[in-house]
Amino acid sequence: MKVTRDRRQIKVDVTPDGEGLVSRTGSALLAQVAEKIGLTRALARELAGFKQRRSGHGLGSVVRDLAMMLADSGDCLADLGALGDQQALFGPVASSATAFRVIDRIASDPDGLERLRAAHARARARVWELAGAPERLTIDLDATLIGSHAEKEGAAGNFKGGYGFHPMLAYRDETSESLAGELRAGNAGANTAADQIMVAEHAIAQIPEEDIQDIDLLLRVDSAGASHRLLDWCREGRIRLSVGYELTDAVRKAILKVPDEDWVSALDQDGSPRPNGQVAEITTALDLSGWPPGSRVIVRRERAHPGAQLSFTDHDEHRFQAILTDQPGLVAEIERRHRARVRVEDHIRNDKDTGMRNLPFKDFEHNRVWLALVQIAHDLIAWTQQIGRAHV
């Protein structure tokens, strides 16, 4: 393969043995994608005011290399050395001390993180130019726990008895892009509407201005999103919603009154009938006057697998789940679409494998920047796949 680095083309032969082997040609592809979509230039432009010397590494290149290191499963600054050892592929790579100074300048500036996000958005706009802008965009919100084994600013006990952080994250389902994230203390709530709205607003800010008016937005959240403040915000912003709904006594009673003929087969993600699963709508059996007009409640029932332990909310060996939505259409399609939000767990797990599991700094603001770098690393991988599919 040919690798372009600093405007020089270097030929790299791929062979299973021999001398002069390199181990990170895949990461070099990410570097090429970063150049093609203008990520390095966008970072350099947004961070230009932070550079203190004319000589030395460009700030855009340093941040890009940090993102590439994270995408290559690095989890601390010292892992930059893995790229620095392959100069034929990556060119000169900043030392961990230089990289820390760049992160420190971004973290110390009140607008530093916003500048980083602005560069991220510029690169996203270029990717959408190459791969095409969507007609529909689904934003998945979710929070996750990150443990800390040392005293760090902002770390706190969480509801599971652990200690660390509880960031709120947002992803685009259709292309697996990382849209936003906010680092929070471990004792922050999963259902804090103010945090959910803040992260959702950051996610929407990542959508190019020229495309936002033509895109149908859907916000999906688990039951932590069933709050009046969040759903009212969605309605004001003309954003469709799909959130988990609590199985209250009223909901359980309504489920038990649904006639057998009103249950229809649930759908797998390919649209085929699901062997074990049925859905029904119970909107008319509930008082939804406190929720946004047009709200609907859809429930799914599935027979528990052999050996599964049932809970008090289960009935007749069925397990039930409910969602609150304002989407029009067939209940089976709406329920299938909501169930697809399980993919957000894969995105979070992947991000924990690319630097999010280890927030390496003592200071909270530095770790906020680290989380933003993890999101750029996530998108470098997603964009490489997205551009590749668009040009097959």
C-alpha cells in the first residue's frame, strides 16, 4: 500500500515475514482519512491561538496523532510511542510531554473544548459531503460508569457502589458516529434531564447547518429519558422521541386487558417476524394528558427463556417492556426501531476499549478533553468505514 505523509508518498509492502516489518498499517489508513476529510487542518485552524512557538509540532497534528493512538487501542499518553516508533508510516510524532502541554492548553482555555468540538464538526461536514447527508438521523443518549482507582477531581461514588465518573454520551445510530459526550461525576444521575438536554444540544450542534433543516431527528433513550422536561424540549425542537416507559400498575393492568387478537408479531431488525415476541398499543387505556400531545405507549411481550427467573412484573411467563413515543406508523415498526438502540452499548464498549475506560489525568478539565479525543478517535474509525462503503 502507499501511504501519504507530510505530502510524501511512501510505499509499504505487506508481507507475513521478513525484515522491516511494520505493525500498524491500518492506523496509517486513519491518518489518510484524517487528511482527506480535513480533520488535521480543522484542528490546526481552531487551535491556532494556543501555539506558543513557531517551531515544533503543529497542534492539529498532535491532536490527530492522539486520536489515532486512541483508535489503535491506546489508553495513556505514553502509548504515543507506538506511533513514534513507526516514522515511515506516521512521520514525526510528538512526545508524551508535548502532547500533555497541548491538552493542558486546551483544558486551561474557557473556549478550548468548544474549539475542539468545532474542528470535529468541520470534519464531519466534509464526511457528509463525501458520503452523503442523511434524511433521517437517530440520536441515542446513554450514560455509563467509568471506574477510578485513584483520587481524581470530579470522581465520586456511584449508585452501584463503585467510584469514578458517569459520563453522558450521544451517538448517531445509522452510521455509528459519536456526536457528543460530557464528563460527569460518578454520583450524577442517569435521568438528569438538564444533562440529557445539554448533550443532545451538543449532538445537534455537530450537524452541518446546511443539512439540519432537511433531516428528521429522532431521540432515543431508555427509561431514564421519560421525563417531562426532556420530552417538552424535544417537542419544542420538533424532534421525535422514543423513550422507555415505566411498568406502573396502570400500565400492567392495561397490558392484561389487551385482547389476544390485538397482539401482533414483533419484528427483527431485518423486518422479518420475530419468533418470540408480540407488540400492542395501550395508549387509549392510559391517561397521557401530562405528556406531549400525540404521545403513544407501545408494549412488547416475550416468553421468558427456559430457566430464566421471572419478576413480579411478569405475567403468564411473559416479560413486558413499554416505550413512550410520538412517532406515527405501525406499532411493530416503531418498537423494532426503538429496540435497535441496544447498539449504543456496543459503541460505549468500543469507546472504553479506545481510551475511555482510563481517564488518565487528575484534573477534571483535562479528562474532559481526553473524552473529546476519544470521540474523535471513534469517528475516525466510523468515517473510514462510512467513506469506504460510499465509494465501493
